Amino acid sequence: MRYFSILAFVFLSLTTFGQQKETTADKDRRAILLILKQQTADWTAGRVERFMNAYWRSDSLTFVGKAGITYGYKATLANYKKRYPSRAAMGKLKFDILQIDFPAPNLAYVIGAYHLTRPQVGNANGHFTLLWRKIRGQWLIVSDHSSQD
């Protein structure tokens, strides 16, 4: 009986040790991926304002694209609306996330590719780098650098 008790203790200790708790980085990674998933759904549904919920509502937001640097949430939203004036222009959005790093507890660096399927106006593809900051417990994009292939 004593031998069985020791074996049971060792087995339970090993299985408990093998189960790792979800780290903060894992939780943050999952939170960011959920936001990106929601963004693709909002974009594909033609909801630009809801797509922009992932962005920092600040004049300090930066967006870098082929037209240069845009500063501020309102200007970035206006650019999206101007460049994608219809559902046909918006198309169906898909992200491929290539890398997520956390250089600091409240910062995330995301590299990915985007694919816009737009049968009526032509498809568009490109890459992006997003700098996220955790502000008041919420992950928000504070800088977006997107380029079209």
C-alpha cells in the first residue's frame, strides 16, 4: 500500500507539473488575435467605424502607407472611408499573422499579411506592422505601417 501511495504521489506531481498555466503573454496574444478576428468580420461587413475600434482614439495614432504618414484617429478613419468608399472596394478581408512579439509588458509588435478579395474592383494584398499598446487594460493599435504588394 505504501508503494502504491508513493507511485500515486509521483504520478500526480508529474502530471500537475506538466500542465503549465497560461502566461500573461499567452492571454495577451489571444486577446490581440481575437481583436484582429473581429476586425476582419467588421471590415468584410462594411463596418469601417467598428473596424477602427482596434485603433487608439488619439491624435497621436500614426498610420504609415504609400501616401506617407497620417496622424490621428479621425484622419486615419477619414482616409479609410475615402480609399474604400463602398462594400465592393472593401471586399473580404483576411489576415495572416506572421509574428507577435511582446518587447514590454504593455507593448506588442505584430507582423502580418492582408488579403482583400474584391471581385468587382480587383484583389489587393500586402503586409503590415502594428504596434499595440495596452491602455487601461485594453489592447489598441497605436501605430500601423501597411504596404500594398
